[in-house]
Amino acid sequence: MENKRHLTEGFHRLSRKERLERVQELCQLSEDEVAHLSGETPLSFEMAEHLIENVVGYFSIPMGVATNFTIDGKDLLIPMAVEETSIIAAASATAKWVRREGSIQTYVKGNLIIGQVQLPLVQNVTHAKKSLHENRELLMGLANACIPGLVARGGGVRDIAVRELDRPDGQGTMLVLHILCDPCDAMGANLINQVCEALKPRVEELTGEKVGLCILSNLVDSKLVVAEVVIRNIDPEVARGIEEAALFAQADPYRAATHNKGVLNGIDPILIATGNDWRAVEAGIHAYAARSGKYQPVTHWVRQGADLLGRIEVPMAVGIAGGVTRIHPTAKVALKMLKVSKAEDLARICAAVGLVQNLGALKALATVGIVKGHMQLHAANLAIAAGAEIHEVAQVRDRLAQILKVEKNINLSRAREILQSLRVTTRANLSP
């Protein structure tokens, strides 16, 4: 473990070549895998045509690694594909603090995804519910007969439940069958959709009612992941500030939305890097945040004695088999870097990084302020936006950083002023 920590020490100060070498050593990547990771071997157009329709090109997103994470006692490099400045740096810095002063533990609650078979306007609710209940075992058998491969791997439909809902238009009642399925290490969207469609004719036959939609739900509250962080002997003022920031999010949905966006700053980049459906996970997390009828934060922070305790509980349907995770070469490398053997492992890592990312944001808000911390990392972007050439970026960035030490903000106009002054000075020094 100590050797691994040494290898990631000062990672952000290394050249790109040196970073790749360390990642290769830590994660035991082959030369071909490094070539895919680095972009030396790009995604082929043949592969792109297989993934989506009407391909015309690529939109490249940088992929980096967050360092210093020790999750459930295991040291990990976290691959993150993201375009926003400061996310990886903040995750790495906060993870270092947690590793030094505390710990991260994770676990899962349930492993079932949900498919829905809707009866939109039921004429005889009592008969339909009775028939579905009496034929539950039959429907489960038919469902599993549709997915023999999944059943052979130890997965399959585990339960069927019936929900009764009032129609919002006041025109009567709808019933919804929830098909609860263990997808093993796949996300399972295609599998559960297939099952729901296959059950449609038999449900109509048994109930005498018409089936409407047959589709999965992304609110997988039957497949939750939990991560918990403790910071021991924390500075009381810092702890109080973080706790107050968390209470603000609990009281105000306007703040909760931004609070949860910060959590997803940690989760989404991992999902993108590993070829998972980040949109589905986001939809589920936001829906889960509003399950009480009021939109709430998905993390909670409280002081307990001299310690700060944090917790996140979110639905997380992810996969490490099938779909893009199986065929995209960079996604396969990212999964290897994470050293996951089960989809559950990936979900637990995502939750842990999301919680740590949230902690970093709340700490910044409660201490130096989010603008200053973000702007320090944004300086290079401003230099480039101002028109700096490659050899000028570092000088403009450094001068912006100096200004930020005495002022609260830096902007594009200031970067342009610095660049113009730098060029005037350079021309003067070159004049005979």
C-alpha cells in the first residue's frame, strides 16, 4: 500500500508521459491498453458506426485519474472522463485528506432492477389484481424463460409486485406491475425491457385489460448503494461550516439541486469513462432525491463529538458486462484500472467518489469559497481563451494566480491585459 501511495505522490506535477507510465505500472496495463487510453490508438469509425447512428466524427473529452482514494481499505486510481476544470483536482485533494484523517466504507442494499408493465385504465381493479396475484409464479416463470442466459449466470426475475395508482386526469385507476430482476453484472436495461414486452400478451389475457407501456424504471430503489466517510478530530470550525452547508441543502431545494450536482461531478465522469449510462443514473438519483415529495440532498453531514460523519445513499444501476462496457476499448481499460470484478464494486466506488466530491465542495464553500478554489485551476483556461500561444500559457496562468491571491476574482479581460503586456515586454526585449 505504501508503495502505491508513493507512486501517486505528486501525480499532477508529472508530465503526461510519466503519468501514463505510472498508471501502467499501478494497473498492470498492456501496451495496447495504454495506446487506447492515451488516444494513440483512436476509436475506429467502424466501432463508432456500431455505437450510434449517422456518425460524422468525434467529440473528445479528456480522461484523467483521481488519486489518493482508499475505499474499503483498497487503494485505487479513479479514471474520470470530464471537461470541467477542478473536478479531478478537488477529488484527489479531498481523498488525500480523508485518507490521512479518516476512512471511506461502502455497502449495497439490494440488487434488483425494475421493469414496469402498465395497465393504463383498468375497468375491474379487483379482478385484475386478484388474477395477477394468483398467477405471479406463472408470470415469473414466463419472464425467466425469456432470459435463459441471465438465469444461467445466476440472475433473473426474483419477484413481481402490483401497484395501484390514481390517474392524474381523474378518469380512473391504473395498475403497474413491477418486474424485479437481478441483472448480475449487466446494467440490464435491454434485458428487462425484453421481459416486460414478452409478458404483455399474457397479462392482457389474465386480466382482460389493455396493457400500455412496457419499460424499465431508472428509479431503482431496490438497488441502492451506500458510502460513508468519517473525518476524525476535524477542526471544529470547518466541521460546523460543512454541517451548516448540508443543512442549507436540506432546507432549500434550490440549494439542494446544486449540492447534488456536486455529488454527480464525482459520479458521472466515472460512468462516462466506463461506458455506463450516466443519464439513467442521474435520472434515478434525482428522482430518489425527491421521493419524499420535496427535493432533498442525497448526502448528509453531521458532527459527532470530534468527528465529522458523511453518508450518501442513492440508486445505482451500473454494469461491467454487455453494451458499451464490453466493446469500447477505453471503457474496458477504465474498468481494469478500477480493478472491479462485479458491477456492485463499480457502484460502490461511484458512491464513494460522489460523497468525497461533495465533501470537497462543502469544505471549499465553508472555508476559502468555491470561486477562489475553482479560479486557481481555471487560470490556464482563461489564458488559452485570451489567445495565449503554448509557450505563453504558463506565464499568463502564473500572473493570474498571483492576482487571485489579493483579489477575489479573475476573468477573461484580465487575462487579455496580461497577455498584451507580456507580448509588449517580449517585443521590447527582442528589439535591438
